[in-house]
Amino acid sequence: MPRTAAVARRVAFVDETGSTNTLARRLVASAALAVADETSRMGVAPSVDVVATDRQTAGRGRLDHTWVSGAGESSTVSYVMRVPYDVARDETVNGWLQMIAGLATLDGLRAALRRAGARPLHADAEADGDAVAVAGGKSVPVSGDVVVADRLGLKWPNDIFVGDRKLGGILAELVPLPEGRRASETVSGVASDALPGVASGSPVSGSPASGSPADVAIVFGVGLNLAVPADRLPTAQATSLHLHYGPLSEGDAMRDMIAAGTVAALRRRLAAFTADPHGEAVSLRRETASCCVTLGRRAVAHFVDGRELVGEAIALNDDASLALRSDDGAMHVVRTADVGVLPA
């Protein structure tokens, strides 16, 4: 992955592994990644380590969903970096870390598509110069030069979508740093209250009580379908990038371009966020809302305890949680759940 190696601090590549996130956690714990060698600074772009594989056999998603990838068909990459402990534990803003991962992935995808010279496959020019998507015999209106069927977006809290189909997902996890010290407390509410997808009660390095600087490592595992044949997609809602854009570079090169663009975007976005978390959260809220396929739609939230909540996704809240209005008119705040968009 030469393009990624040019912008990342370190790239660890294996032909096959169970999960790149699991491998990343092991590498962090053994101090094999550069993330162990530095200290984060507010407003400074963090170094990013990358762990990637051709074949993932036991990948994990939210609510214990699995993600299996094949060589040349998918991009399975984990990104590892340090963030300040004070940011990671702040429940009023730490939910935006997950959204930053999603936005950076969209940045990486768009940069790779531009570099490959790829164009949407579903646009037909009409006499008035507008374009429509032809899908299932129905026309879909255009937004700019990309039709709805090919528009990249985010589904709250951690999925990458093309139109109404899932292209991939993101799993975020906090990882203890290998200084031989552990915090006297965990990151308060990170999984259950603020940062969707992060393992509950994940220990972090350093001791806030000591007054010394303390960081936490965060791993964003990103899985994307690049060239999975339509008849082998895992679900009816899943899709693959080659079904929407072309021409694409071959699988290894496409993965490298996406990862390189994602690393650059993560560094830029995290530098801005750590410099002014609350101020940047305002901008992130606007940007995320503009590309969120969940908002304004009927949705169902699946909670870890088996409960479900159905209603309309109204807005993103200041802390990156989702405002959902149930059918009885009551407003609910959803912080950790698998949220599906229901058919209109």
C-alpha cells in the first residue's frame, strides 16, 4: 500500500487475519505500532497507523455482526491513533469521534474515485441536461452530478451507504496504551452514552488523578465492498462500489487510494476537533446532517437488550446522538443502537 505508507506513520499488512481491529489491538498492546511512541497534542494532526488485510475471516461489527472479506473484493482496514483523554471522556463531544471516522471514510472514497477517473454508472443525460438514475425501471432524481442511487452518505451511527444500500461499516474501539499504566477510571459513558461502537468500559492509559497528560488509543475498523459480485452480497440491502461507479482501479490499488485519502482526512479532521471540540462539533453536526441518509426517514432502533423503537429520525443532537420521534409523538434520544432505515 505505497500511497498509504506515504501518509501513515506505519502500515502493517497481512494476507489473512480474523479481524484487523483485533490485530490492531494486539499490536498496540505489544508496542509494535507507532501510536505507542508519541503523545497527542491538542490541535496537532495525530500520526495514524494502518492495519490491513486481503482476507478477513472473523470481522466484527456492531451488535456482534460479522464481516468477512475476500481478496480483491473488499477493503478491510483499521486506523489507529491517539486522542487526548480529556476529549475521549467528554460525553458532550466524544460521540463526534465516530462521525469523524465516517466523514473521513467518505473523504477517502471520493478522493479515490476522482483519482481513478470513476463516474456514477446510473446517470442518463436527458434533453434538458438533467440526469436521472434508472433503477428497477424507475427514474431517480439527481443531486448535483450524482444521482440519488449513487450518492455516498452515512447512516447513523456507523455505516457507509450508496443511495439506500450499505457499502460498508465502521467499528470504533478504545484500546489501552502499553505504558504499563491504566487509568483509575474508564472513559465515562463512552459505549452506552456517547461514542457508538466503542467497547463498554474500555480502559485507557495514564492516570488523570496524577495530573500528567493521558491519552487513549482509538481504532476505527472500516470494511467496504469494492468488487463483490451482486449475487454474493451478504444481504438484500448490501451493495458494492463497482455497481455504482466505474471505471475503478483494480482491488489492491483502489484499497490503497481509499486508505491514503482516509488517513489524510482523519489527521486533518482530528487536528481541528482536538483544537476546539465544542466549536468543531457545530460544524460536524451540519456536515453530518447534510449526508445522513437516516434523517427525515422512518427508522427502527435495535438496542443491545433486544428492545426496538420505531419512529422518525428528526435530527442529530449536539452530542452526536439521534433524536427519534416515536409514533405516539414522544421524542427519544438514541445514543447506542443499530438504527435501520425503513422503506417509505
